[in-house]
Amino acid sequence: MTDSRSETDDPSHRPTRSSGRTRARTVTICAFAAMIAGGLGLAAACGDPGGGGSDRAAQRADASGRPKPSPSPTPIWDRKPESMAAVGDSITRGFDACSVLSDCVKVSWATGSEPQVDSLANRLLGDSRGKSWNHAVSGAVIADLPGQMRKAAATGPDMITVMSGGNDACRKTVGEMTSVEDFRASFRESLRVLRADRPKTQVYVSSVPNLKRLWEQGRKNPIGQRIWNLGICQSMLKDPNAMDKAAQDRRQQVYDRVVAYNSVLKEECAKDLRCRYDNGAVFRYRFTGDELSNWDWFHPSKKGQHSLAELAYREITSPRTAR
């Protein structure tokens, strides 16, 4: 005889009371666990009575397996180095700050020992004897920087300061100024040379000073005008009182080149986690007549060196993280 009962009448296909109670308890336990865990995914792990819980769990697992975008590396900057070296040109050598046509390293903004200047080394290191070195060279251009960096790296400093580029714009004519491409190549090479020997040394980069501002201040002094005619920075200082279009265009070309150099310093420094650019602090600084040398009315005087040290210290010890 054929059994006329449907599948639903078969006890083996009917849900038992115990299975219903088990499912109810499971739902209750999962809800309670989710409430305690603050929604950390435990409910999905327990399963959904409607059958969708496992699908949602799988979706979440897939999402968790997707690669997450890497955060940008945070620049590494120690505001309290224990040793430092300086590279650059005549400004860092204190040229014409003490006597005519002579270096005067003791008043250098970077490594000087004279209390009147209160150099960066003095501010950062306290007693800087045996812990600071000056490898700058008067007349140096950016192409000389890799060699200076190599010498500085050999002393093993925690920090190296860079102020270079003024002589690349201060040429006999504007046509002789260092090209922006060559300037970039030399600065990039200097960082490469340093990193080959000292991967963890910090680099503080000062912007190139505004040469046009120095011309505006120095030309007010008749003695300075006569000194400039001897051949100092003729691309900017030639015929200091000439205001014809040709003279103004020439000075503007020098100004624009310095701006371009500073853009290079900022861009290349930003690629190095242990390099900090001064964000144009030196370029923007408005030197007064008292802050210029009494010998050439162009290089910083002792007072000007003090101002440079103050600017550098402020930028180096700033807690800023963005460049």
C-alpha cells in the first residue's frame, strides 16, 4: 500500500521542540554576545537563523583580506641633536663679518663660538667644542656640495646644516647663473652621497637669501656702491642705481632664479624623511642695514649672523611634521 502522508507529515522532517529551543537559545546567546562585545562581529560568527549570517561573514572576510592603502611615512626629526656639521658658502664661513675679505668662522650662524652671535651649535649643543664642524667654503657653488657632504659625513654628525646657492645666482652675468636642472642634480647628488655613509643623519636646509633684498638695502650706502663695482655679484649688483628696464629685468631674472633654486631645495628635501627645509624663512627675512657687513654691505654682519642663527633654531626646534 502506498503511504499517503506528505513529507511534512514524516516525523523525520518535522522540527522537534528541542531543535526549536536550541535555535532560540542560539539567537539569544548571539544577541547577548554581540551586545557585550560592542558589535565586533561575534553575531556573524554565531550564524543567522535565516541562513544569511554565513554569507555576511564571508563578505566581511573578503573585505578584510583586501589590501589597505599604505599611510604616508611620517618624517623623522630629532629636535635635540648631540653633534652637527655645516656645509655651504661664505655666509656660513662668516665672510666679511669681522674684517675685509676674510672668513670669520667664530661668528658663523651655524657653528660660531662668539656669544654675541649665539650660533645654532651653541643653542642646540650647549658647549659645542668637539661636537660641531664647519666644512663650508667661501665662493662655493652647489656643484661643490657633494664633496662638502662627504667631508661632513666623515665626522659622523647627528645633523648637517646646508646653506648653498647664493653663488650660483651671483655670477658675472645672468647667463652664467647655474641652470635649475644642474642645481637640482647637484643637490640631489649631495643627499645621495650623505645617505651612502650616514643614512640617519638629519639635514636642515636653509633657503637661498633674497639677493634683491640685499641689493635694496646695500645700495643706500655710497661706500657699498663703490665696493660692489669691484666685482661682487654683478648679476644683481652691477650699476646699483640704474633703474632702466634692462637693469630691472636683469635683477628680476636673478630673483626668479633664486626662487627656482628654493623650489628645488624644498622638493628634493621633501623626498628624504630626515631632511627639513626652512620653508623659505631665510629668503623671506628682511635684512636691515645693521645686519649687513660694514666691509661689503652684502654679506651678513655679526648681527645678521645672529639673526640667521635665530631663524634656524626656530625652524629646527619647531614641532611641525608637514613640510
